[in-house]
Amino acid sequence: MRKNFMTKSGLALAAAGTLLFASLTGCSKSGAAATTAAAAEASAAGVSGTFEGSAAGMAGESNPVKVSLTLKDGVITDVKVEGPGETQGIGTKAIDELPGAMISANSVEVDGISGATITSDAIKAAAVAALASAGMKPEDLQSKAAGETALAQDETVDADVAIIGMGGAGMTAAITAADAGKSVVILESQSMGGGNSVRATGGMNAAATPEQAKNKFTEEAGVNATLEKAKKDFADNEAITKLAATVQEQWDAYQAKPEGYFDTAELMALDTMIGGHGTNDPELVMTLTKNSADSIQWLHDHGADLSSVGAAGGASVKRIHRPVNAEGKTTAVGAYIVPILTKNVEDRGVKVFYNTTAEKILMKDGAAVGVEGKGTSGNTITVNAKAVILATGGFGANAEMVEKYRPDLKGFVTTNAAGALGQGIAMAEDAGAALVDMDQIQIHPTVHVDEKGNAHLITEGVRGDGAILVNKDGNRFYDEVSTRDKVSAAEMEQKDGSVWLILDQAMMDGSAVYQGYVDAGYAVTGQTFEELAKAMDVPAENFTKTMESWAKIYADRKDEEFGRTSFSNENDLSRAPFYAILVAPGIHHTMGGVRINTNTEVLDTDNKTISGLFAAGEVTGGIHGGNRLGGTAVSDFTVMGRIAGQAAVDYIK
């Protein structure tokens, strides 16, 4: 079996050969570079004028990143960047920060923003193109005369709560603690917050919410299938059997009087336990699900509305909550939530040390009393605190650590942010913490790898909203909305270990996220099934038969061959044009980590709490068991982050 796409993804390099330059007298048709001044005014001291360049970023060539570069006597005096198609909270960080760096250094060859490599490279490539339109190369710019660069100084600060990591869990905890009147300091290893949280695309799972109640309930088959699976496959699992009995009672009561939308915290817990192969910590799971609806309201109260509800893999009913834009289209949940959480953190005066990697949890008499970290210039930041919250995320971007626990995943691409290196797990272990489920590493079934080797996550919501998967013979091969581990395993059994994800125009019209995949150049398209099959290089007869068969399956809501029970209410894949994205499995989430209790207190190897030390988010283990359901990571960081923030406050009292 071949594993197509299973190679390590290098950093995207903006090769000079990919840039198209305009002449000094006007724009080329490609628009890659042009001058906005009448002409460059050459002087004895150098070139003056304003020049423009563009290059493909996350949104592709159809919506490129544009740079306007102003020179005065060969010195950069102003840089303006436009990138409306770049990812909010990731690419926009590079757009905000790189212009200042270029002006300061009088160079377009500056460090990019970690985690925003594609946008950073596009900005730099566009700046090179702008220079070319001025008749210059990057090396023609003279470094500004400056004295010795002042190194950052060592610093010691005091706080009630020290938080390591500024992803979703860290920010949620910070907001909670700050709202309780506590002073908070965050150490963040990257130049921006967000971590893996900002990359979350699908949504947030929550049960029994007002948002669900606005929808018609059509998921009877999903509930029945879950209850049957619990009886058939998990009869010897006490926690699942007990949950199933409770859900059965709830389901019977609903069927006797079917009012509103059926979902409960227990059904969400049952889905989560079954999805995790029954190895999850049942108490942690129930803590997550019972607090999920309230956390949707908490987000709303802090400016983030997740009003659209859809389906996701492994869920019996529709419960993944998503944001919508001004046009009513669903958008990526992480890029939507993270900037809102960031503003909430800033509004509360929380001190954040960016580019500062925590290295040690300070301990005294068996209790956590602070954090020590290093800045990029080697300076030491010491935070003396009354409580410490660990929110550093997982280790999916640490290839060596992944291979240590799962040698079979060597060489897989990863969807993880650059900071997901597992440092928090190592620090917690040094402080005496126990670890759990470290070999449970999830691969996501729909990862697209571009021609430069960059991995792009295609959200689970695509399949929940009606997409199907076909192999390179043009045939369906599995239930598309089964759990991630099972779909991934089925994909790896197909030719080349890669498959096609099929969407239609109706799906594009309903989601800005899906349209973004097309704009970025990830998809091939066709006006008919035959045209799409040709673009995919699959047998047209097989593919056409597959799509015609799917039309009947959708109409009957019955999938005899693969047992799919979740169907979109709107999207039947019949509206041209049609689209296909080539995908394969990639490393996505690490379910293992630090052992915690339901109060997010970190436990030691004797299962006793470590005083003053709390943890939330992907750095922890136990909640997801052997497989995480799509949409539950956002539930995890919101619910458990809130609990950690409040637990730290209560501990200080």
C-alpha cells in the first residue's frame, strides 16, 4: 500500500521563479507587479516612489496579497499590505506585523510570522515584486545605520495567575480569572496567540442548546444507530452501558411526546465515549458535555455567536455550532473566535509576553508558584504566581515526539500550529504530573497537500453538510461521517492512500469556508459529472454511476452499502458546477497528555492533586480517549478553560 501525501511538509518557500514582474512603464496582465507612481525618480542617493507587487497567499492567485512599497532615496519609508482573503487571526497577524519590520530593517527579507508561513511568504514575495518594478533587487537596499541592538532584559513580574499558552484554553481561563478580579500574566511561545485553536474550522459541539431547538429534528436513524452500537459493540463497557440506558429513557420520552429538537448531555457523552473507543474518562466526558450548552452562552456573552448548527462525524444528531458571516454563510470557527477572545484578554489588561517559551514550572513545598521562560534574545521572564494554568496545547507539530509514541505515523504531514511541540507536557512531567493516553494520536481524513508541500485541513463540516468521498476508481468506499480514525483507515486502503472529496455549488453558496478552498486552488471543477471525472482523472462511467446512486441514497435517506445515517437537509450534490478536492490523512490532534480531574487540577503519579497547578485543552489527556470527535476540541478548550480559570481563582481564595 502506498501512502500518498505522507511526507513531511517543509516550509513554503517563495521561489523567485514564481514571481511575475511588470515593466517599469505599466502593469503586466498578471498584475504581479506595477508602479503607482508616474515613474521612479532616480537620484544620486537612490530610487524614490511608490511601487506595487502581488503574490498568491492563502486565497490563491485569484485573490492575491498586495504590497505597496514607498521608497525615498532607496530607503523604505512606508509599507502597506492588503490581503482580504488571508485567514483571520493567522495571516492577518503577518499583515499587521511585517510592514513595520520591513521599515525598521529597510529590507524585505525579514522573518515571517511563525504559524502564518504562507501569508508571510506571500507578503515578502509581493514586496520583492514591488522592488523589481522599481528596478531594484532586495540586496540593493542598504541596511539602516544603527547602533548596537539593545537586548531584552531579564524581567520578574508578580501575578495571581500565570497561564502558559495563549490558545483557546489559555485565553478562556484568563478571561474567567480576570473577571473574578485576579491579575493574570500569559507566556506565549509564538508571536501571536491562537495556537491550534485558531485553525479550528468546523465548529463547537454542544448539547441541548437554544440554537439546536431552531432546527427540525430528522435524526431518528442516528440516535437508534448509536443505541444499537452501544448494545452490540460495548456491552462489556460499564460506563457506556449506563449512559446508553439513560439515553434510551430520554429517547423513549421524546418519542412519546416529540417536541423540539432531541439532544442531551448524556447523548453527547455517549457519542464521545463510543467515538473514543470507550477508553475515555467518563467523569471528564460528562463534565465536558454538561457544561457545553452554557459555554455556547458564555461565548455569546463575550461577543462570539455560534448560531448555525450542522452535522459532524460521529455525532448522532446535529450539534456542531458554527459562526455565520454577514451574508449568512458559515465561516471557520477558530478564525472567528480567537480574535474575539484576544480582544477580551486585551480589554481586561492581561499582561502577555509573546515570543516567550516557558521552560519550567516553579515549585515550592510541592505547590506550583510560578513560571520561568525565555524570550527570543535569551532573556529570562519569571512570573511569581499563586496559581499556574497549563494551556500549551498538544505535540502534533513535534515529529520526533509523535514518532516516539507512534512509530507508524512517521512521515505523516501535520495540520498543527508551529507551537504544538509538547513543551507543556514535559514541564508538567518534571513537576511530578502523570500522563495518560500518550499513544493516542489522531489523524484527520481530509487534509489537502498543495504543490509546495503545505498541509491544509479541510473541515469535517464539509462531509456533515453533504459531501461524499470517492476513491481514484470513482467509487464511494465508506460512511463519510463515521469517526475520523475509521474514515482515515478506510482511505489508506484505497489506491495511493488518497481520495476525492466531492462538493457542489449549493455547498459553496452556503459556506465562505468552502468557497475559500476553491479560491485557494485546492479544487478541480466540472459542469457535469463527466467533466469533473476528467478533471479528477477517474473513470467517468464509475463516477457518474456513483453520483446517480448517491442521488437515490439521499432521497431515500438510506445507505444500504455503507450505513450512512447523517444527511444534510439541503445539499444533495445535484447543483452544478461540481467540485473535488484531493485529500489524505494527516496528523491532527493528540488525545494524550497531562492527567487532570474534573476540576482541571493536575494529578501526580499517585493520583493526588499537585497544589496550585491546573491544565486545560489539548495539553491534557483522558477526555477524548482513542479518538476525538470533530467539533469537540472547541468544546474542550471553552468548557475546561473556564473551569481552570475558576478553579485557580477558588484555589487562591
